[in-house]
Amino acid sequence: MTMLASFLDSFVSKMPSLSTSDHASVVSLNLFVALLCACIVLGHLLEENRWMNESITALMIGLATGVVILLISNGKSSRLLVFSEDLFFIYLLPPIIFNAGFQVKKKQFFRNFVTIMLFGAIGTVISCTVITLGVTQFFKKLDIGTFDLGDYLAIGAIFAATDSVCTLQVLNQDETPLLYSLVFGEGVVNDATSVVVFNAIQSFDLTHLNHEAAFQLLGNFMYLFLLSTLLGVATGLISAYVIKKLYFGRHSTDREVALMMLMAYLSYMLAELFDLSGILTVFFCGIVMSHYTWHNVTESSRITTKHTFATLSFLAETFIFLYVGMDALDIDKWRSVSDSPGTSVAVSSILIGLLMLGRAAFVFPLSFLSNLVKKNESEKINFKMQVVIWWSGLMRGAVSMALAYNKFTRAGHTDLRGNAIMITSTITVCLFSTVVFGMLTKPLIRYLLPHQKATTSMLSDDNNTPKSIQIPLLDQDSFIEFAGNHNVPRPDSIRGFLTRPTRTVHYYWRQFDDSFMRPVFGGRGFVPFVPGSPTERDPPDLSRA
């Protein structure tokens, strides 16, 4: 009990202190909630604007609010609430990533899984390497402090973390499913990879770097990546099994919704507890829950969970952009670099140039490699799509900010000039990329990809597309219909597997899912019929809406 009490005490101590009896804190919280409401209203009014989107709107409102607070407080503060990387990673990031996995169109995600992993994992490592090599060469010529190899590698990981929210708000996944799937999937895997690489660098001894140490670092990275994914899958399966067996919905749908939300959050916290990647864990937990758990609850719980997760994700994203706008004007961060503004501008310019070069270093070569193995033209990534993918990863956001705080500050403050320059440079890069690149995103995409009809979608009828390609990897209904009319062959050789990869992988997955997974963990078609149960009626599949 003593150990548990000390753990809870240390956990609570990380939370921002907000006493309900403190009138100033209550006023600040009320103002912040009012600003969130203003962001939602203005974002809606500016939805059709050529230049603005909800992310930029929240950022601009945050900047304007920061200016007002600075004037009122005589330059002492620009924020309403105290923000830290712990608040971001523990409370704001989980709902965003989980909803991404829960709402993802799995047929597109897994159809393009190899390409997504190429961009999100290998591409992020390439970008991190380019940025690290660049800052190592340029920063040594600037008088910004003493950095070691670990600092340069950390900077590479910090600025390899992209923020594709602005692009996703413009793209339509029904009109450009391939492009949307690649941008969305790369964004999630990129964040996870950046955090995993950053944590691996932080926990690794880089003083004696050699070939053996490099392989050990790579092994540590793969270990975190694989184990985080397995933990997310396991937590999702446990939630599906418990809800299927106990069937809370016969008494209370509230318990079903509460259990799904808590299990989702538990997966993230377990990953953090075991020093794994919470982003990967909660993302794959969301995918598994949408495939199994979501079909085991009542119809009302399905609708409730779908919109609850989406709402929490939306509020967390708006909160982050609003706060980043206010925090960018924190006078304490800029006071340390006020004597050398030219150096700070040079560092920010170098970082922006390197992140653009780092994106180009893998987007175009990996797209070329991906196109080589795809025979169908509709599945290839044309040059215009490659430009959009490159552009979508130029924005930097809250993940970069949180990692920079973690590396270069102590409790949000820093006294070292070099660390202060890196913090202010990170803020500058995030603001510039989000506002400038973000405002140009909508006109760029409309120029490169003019509004297309649904016939351009990969989901439309295309006589040139093999039937096996049109089968979603995790879509039960379409497989049952397909299997009833076609004889899906088993591969009898390696050559057969290579010539029919989608069909054979899908065949083995469906055999395993039908024989072992769905009878145990539930899902459409395997939930026992009980009066009032989810199988009593056949509601629309909202997970693929």
C-alpha cells in the first residue's frame, strides 16, 4: 500500500495544480474554455476559406490571446494554464491517436500498409539522419553552445516528427483514398517512430558508439516498435473478450462505453509504464477495438463511442494548437536569446531547410520504389501525389514542441543559452511551418488535385482492378460475399504468393480470423443471439463510414 500511495502521489504531482478555491485559476480555466468555444465557432465559419483551417484558426487565436495577456500582465506571462510535456503525452495525445486507429478505414490502411511503413518508419529514420548530419555541420559553425552526439541525434528526432493535421483537413478520403491513406498512416507511424527513436537515444549510451552499439540501438528500436504493437493488440483483444462474455449492455450501455474508454486509455498508460511507445500501442488498440470490441456492444453504445472518441480527439487537437499559440509568446523563453536574434533566426532557417530536404530525401525515392512493385496504375503514387505527401510533412506541431521541452528544459525552464536557442527555434519552426505552409496547403492541393468525382476513388468499380485487390483485409462482410462466389486459391509455391500477394495474405488472415479469433473475441457474425443484443438488428457499419 505504501508503494502504491507513493506512486499515486508522484503521478498526481505531475499534474498541473488547479485548486477550485483559487479564484484566479478558475477564471483562467473559464477563459480557456471560452477560447475553445471560439475556436470551434470560427473554425466552422472559416471552413470554406481558401487559406484558413481549424488548426491555423486555433493557433492564431492563441497568438492573439497571448498578446492580450502579455499587455495585461505587463510582459510577465502569455498563458492561461500551465502546460508541460507530461500534460501533452498523458492526457492530450492518447485520444487523438486512439481515435485515428478507431476511425481509420482499415481496407485502405492495410492495403497500403507496406508503403505506409516505408514512409512512416524508414522515411522518418532517413529524415532524422539528414537533419542530424545537417545540424552537426552547421551548428558547429554557430556559437550556440556545446552539443554532443546525443543532442544532435535528439534534434534530428525532434524535427523528424511531422504534423499532417492541416493536410488531412483539406483532403477528402472518399475522393482521394490512396493519398489520404498514405498521409494519414504516415502521420501516425511517423509520430510513433519519432518518439521511439527519441526515447531510444535518451536511454542509450552514445559515448562509445561503434558498429556493435549501432546494431544494439537498432535492436532496441525494433524491440520497442514490436512490443508496443503487441501490447496494443493484446489490450484490444482483452476488452473484446470481456465485453463479449459479460455483455454489459443487457443492463447498462454506460458500462460498455466506460469500459471501452478506460481500456483504451489503459493500453496507453501500460505502454508508458513499461517504457514502450504509447502512440503505437493505443493506435493498434483502436484498430483491434473497432474490429472486434465495437461489434460486441449495443447499437446505442456503437453510436456513442464513435462520436465520443471523435469529439475527445477534436477537443485535444484544438487545445494543443490554442496553447502552442499562447506559449509561443512566453517572454522567459525569448529573454535568453534577446542578445543574439541573428543566431536564433539562422538556426530556425537552417532547421526549416533541413526538414524540407529530409522530407524530399525519402518521399520521392521511396515512392519510386513503391511504384516499381505495383502493376496497377491506380495504385501507383504519381508525381502530384508525391508533392502533396512531401508538403504534408513540412508542418511541425505539438509532438516536436513536447520533445524539445523534454530534451532542453527542466520543468519548462532553461538557463543555458544553447538550450534556450533550441526551444525558441523549435517554437519558430512550428509557428512558421503551421501558419505559412498550412495556409498554402489548401490552394496547393486544389491546384494539384482539382475536385474529382467519386469515380476516381479506388473503391469505385474499376474493371482493371483485380477482385482480390478490392477485398478489404479486415472487412468480414465483403469477404463472405466474395468467398461465396469465388474459390480463393491457396498459394502452392513462393511464385504463387508473389503473383497473388493480396489474395493469399487475405486468404490466410481470413482463415485464421474465422476459425480462431472471431469465435473467441466476437465481431460481426459471431456474437451469440440474445434478445436485445447487437445481433438482434443489423445496424450500418459506422466504423467504415
